Amino acid sequence: MKCREFIFNICRDRAGPVIVLLVYFLLLTNPIPVAAGCGHNAGRADHILLSWTGDPLTTQTISWQAGAGSGQDSLQYIAAAKYDGTFSDVGKVKGKGSPLDKDYWRFTVTLRGLLPKTEYLYRVGGEGDWSEPASFTTAAPEDRFSFLYMGDVQEGYEDWGDMLAQVWKENPQLRFVLMGGDLVDKGNDLSEWQQFLTAAGPVFRSLPLLAAVGNHDDTNLFRTLFALPTNGPKGHEGTVYSFDYGNCHITVLNSNCMGIPGTLGFDDLAHWLRQDLASSRQTWKFVVFHHPPYQVVQNWRGEHLQKNWVPFLEEGGVDLVFSGHQHVYMRTKPLWEGCIQPEGQGIVYVMGNSGTKYYGPGPDQDYITQQVAWVSNYQLIEIDGNTLYMTAKAASGEVIDTYRIVKGSGVVDNRNDEICPAGFRYYFIPWWLLHPVKTPIDYAAVLTQANAIISANLEGFPSYFTN
């Protein structure tokens, strides 16, 4: 992005607007190629990720990348209270390695027997070449915490990384991040994953990431890069899993594998999902998967998920479903068996989009409470016992939606009218300019014309959302 802005500024100063637009168009349609090792110090351990494959109270999983044959395959850790500025008296734990390609390997260590609610310092690498120390804190046995949800990234990694870093800076109380798939555009391209990991590095070395796969990143590279729980059904290890944090049970699914009854794998996955939800006694139940059952623009997949999979979510007592795919922000009204329910009942479906790939708003659906298009966004979820509070923000920090519910009481605080009285208030100007609008602007005429075009071509429009 910085390279494009540099060239753009040169052209702006020395040429007319037509030349500027032409050059900018060429840069967008012919991106500068990036080497596979983009953002990675050859040989040295980096691209560190935290996650969990065990109990967040007493374990921490750490993975990193290093050059093949570099010897950067070890980890050292110590309780922060005992750290005296050196790791000289700390033993090493050797990581389990898997090749990414001929040049790079991925190493993973799961630390066990840790103390709850305790900060630890660690570093990865090998003798003479260790990473800078980073820290993590194990979970506390309490029901008051917050986490972050982010939808598709897929492009605009540098901008996304800047947003992520700002969110982390403003919300140091966050305990982990959930992501809904399509972290990259080309899931078999290691150079794209390197861009993602470089952008995320400063945050995800201290804040655990638990991700779902989307239709763009359901690849072997995803499974090698991410060390995720393997408690899902056979054949779905690392892409279908669940874990508990505090009083929450979180189930992550691979919607690419959520087929129709009678097809291969349906019974195994459906049985696992029903058992997973039924066996949890947690106060809150959240499910994450990429394709939304209730959509901004409806198509066959949403109808299929509503018919064949939503009943399992309803049966299991799910409270919120997080998804992505359609590149807008959207929150539904509470839904049960396809019908709108009173606030505090049914399941609420939230769609996020954290990257810079945008689609326009869809037609008004009676089940939608709020949708905001043309904006990168993220969702902050705060848990305080029986109370959940969600705040959705644009990359600029502007609040675009809030939602509060007290479980079991029917108390809901839904203040969209205060935040966005005009409906779609927060927009980005056309995507090819790539600059956020800082103040609310009336796009009524533009939206009216766009919606007229969409309505006139609605029959073919859903195919736009399959990418």
C-alpha cells in the first residue's frame, strides 16, 4: 500500500488527473509481486502465533516459522514474576516441525501445567539467534472477559494489520481473537500467508487466534500454519473444533463441509456438532463458520444451511453465530425456525468483514436489524456473567452497531437508532480510491440508483457473492 501511495503522489504532482487515475488503475489490476518470504527474516524464527489445543487455564500453544535447517526450532519460557531480564537459566523445549515448502518450516510447542491467570514470557529460535521476548497470560477461572471477532481479510493486509494493532492498543483486556475464514485470498499461496502473518505478528504473538476456514483458505497450508484443537470429528482435525473460555463454549465449523443429508460425511459432522453442543453446560454458546445461513443477499447456500444445519444450532441452545463471506457488516434479529423472535430469544447471526474487499448492501430483509456496507469492521464482545455486550466498529473507530442482552431476563439494549439514525451511515467512497470517509455523507442518491440496478438484476446477483 505504501508503495502505491508513493507512486500515486509522484503522479499527482507531475501529471494531470487522467494520468493519475490510469496509473492507479494499473497498480490495482497489476499488483507488484511479492516474494514468498515477504516480511520474513530468512532463517530467523518469526511469524509467531498463539492458540490453544488444550485448556486455556493451564496450557498455551505457540507456533512459529523458521528457515529449513536453521536450527531455530526451540522455545524458552518463564513466569513473568521470575524473569530477571535473561533466559540463561531456562531450559529449552523443542518444537514439532512440519515443512511449509523447501525453504521454511513451521514449529509448534504446547506448554502444559501452567498456572491460571499468570503472565509468562517466552522466546523462540535457537542458540545465538532468538526472537525478541513476548508474553502471554493464561485464562482466569472467572466469567468476566472480552474477545474480538473479525470477518474476512482476504486483501488489504497492511491496512488490516494496522487496524488490528490499534484495536489491541485500545483494548488490552482482550483475551483472544476469533476469525471467520478467508484470512487470505489464495489459500495455496505461501506469499499471501506471509503477508497476513507479517501484518498480524505484533498482536498474535501475545493474543491467541482461533480461526475458521473459508472458501478461499481451506487448504493444507492453513492446516500446517495453524495449531488448533483436534477434538473435532475424524478427518476434520484443526478445522472443526470447540473449546471453553470462562463461561463460554465456542464451536468452530468448516462450512465447506456442511453438506446435505445423505451425502458423505454429513452424519459424522452432524452427530459431532449435536453432541458437542448438548454436552456443554456453559452459560453462553457461540458458533463460528464462514458461510452465513441468514444472508445480506440470499442464495442456495443460505437456504441449505437454514434447512439442514440451523436446526442443530437451535437444538443446542446457541446464542450467537459469527460468519463472513459477503463482505459487509450485518446483524440479524433473533431468529428461531426461520421466524423473528422477541429480543432475548432465538439465535442472533453476525456477519463481519475486516479486510478491504467490499460488497454493497443487499435488499431489505425483514430479519436484518443492521447492515453497513463499504467499511472494514470488527466486533468487540464483552462477557460479564449473564450479560453480553457487543460493539461493532469501523476501522476508523466509529461505532456502527451495539447489542446488549442479559441472558434469561429478556433484557436487551439495542441502540442502533442512536448510532445510525439514517440507516447506512458509515461508508467508504468507491473502492478504487481506498480512503475512508471521515464524516457521515448522504449517499441516498447513489444508493437509490445502485439498489435499482441490483433489483433489476437480482436473479443473477447472488453469484456475485460466491467469490
